[in-house]
Amino acid sequence: MNVFLIEDEELAVRKLSKLLQEVAPDIQIVGTAASVRASVAWLDSNTAPDLILMDIELADGQSFEIFEQTTVSSPVIFTTSYDEYALKAFKVNSIDYLLKPIKRHELEASLSKYQRLHQGTDLNLPSTKNDTDSAAAIDALVQQLRQQIQPTDFRRRFLVKHRQQWIPIEVNDIAFFYTEEGISFFRTTTNQKYAVDYTLDELEKMLDPDQFFRANRQFITHIQSVQQIHPYFNNKLKLILKPVTDEEVVISREKATDFKKWMGK
């Protein structure tokens, strides 16, 4: 089976190539591309591969643009770092998607799914029990993905009142948001305190989730403000923030795993 890889990180290309050879030694990687432009050029000048593994974020844009610039007749397995909640359409409308870092058993399952949908292909892969997903048209998939993965214009600054004037504070200068007696505040990295006219629930939707985490009902913290993480009773986590907080900042057992994933991105 001939496979075309679309991925803009050289190290990721090497790792994925090696993993493919381990999982299915008969696979031939017939080409690689790191950008939308290079992908379109390759597809326009080569025979369609049996399968494409395609990263969503490329050097010059999102891979969805490839489908707008050329005909993609090959089945596609998308690779992505997006959180799973944003990708509900994938398993219904495409062969599959793989979350990075790609794990061997997940790659095996995706290729087995390809094998089931294309009976003429024999990869000699381990079977998988998940046989309920169906293949659909690529163009329908792309439209759904475009709707679900839209660039979000997160808040970049807040205008706050200080004495007799209003001053702008950049979001990157904010260490954490918190509530105190029903009022929302934030502390800057220099330990200045300002009130904001939003609830934490509203703020959570305004802030970049790669930079801010809703620790609990009282705190939203910037990733750079987390100085120490301590095990706490009942599998909870206790955070030491900078600036130091008056109240303990505790991550619940239910949120602990998500928090560690967030810190490790």
C-alpha cells in the first residue's frame, strides 16, 4: 500500500514513518509534504496514493485548504493535536483521526479500519472490535471540520479602572483570576490587583485554554504562574502560584488528569 505523509515537522515525519514500518512493513511511503502548497503540487503531479496521513496544522495554513485547491481522491487519516472534544465529526465521516503523540495501537486500529473499508488491501494487521464507523465523502468531512475547528479570537487585554483612570492590562501580564466575596479579580505578574466585571464562567470562555486553566470554582490560572504542584489528599493536587495566593488552590481529583495534560503540552 502506498502512503503519502503530509506533516510539517521533520521529527514527526521520521517517527511516523518508523511507526508505519513497524506496524505494516509492506507499506511504501511514496512522498512527504510539509505545506499546503507542496501537498497540492505533489498530488497534482503523482498518482493518487492508497492512503494519506494528513496533519491539520501545516507550515502555511490548515490542511483543509488542500481540498479546495486540488482533487483528493484518496482516503485520509488526519493527525492532530486538537483536543478530542472538538473532533466529534471525525469518526463518523472519515476513516479516523489520530491524536498526537500517535500511539502504536491507535495507528494499528486506524489502518485496520482502512483495511475493512477497502477489502482489496491486505495489511495483515491486528483486528479491531470497533467496526461501527462508516466512510463518507471527503468534502462533507472538511465542511464539518471547518465548522468545529475555527480560530478563536481570545481576549488579548482587559480595560480596568485604577483610581481616576482606565488602564489596559495585557492578558499575558495576568497571573490568575479569582473570586472574592462574589466579585471577580485578577492579579498581575507584578502582584497588582484589579476587579473585572465578568464571572469566572464568562472569563473561562474568553481566555485561551492553552494559556489558562480553570483550576476550581474560585481560580483560573495562567500556565506561567504555576510554580509548584504538590500531591494532595484523595488524589487531588495543590498548586503554588506566583504571586502567592491568600487561599489554597486545589485541583480536584476529577480535574487532576486534565490539568497534568495541560501543563505537559
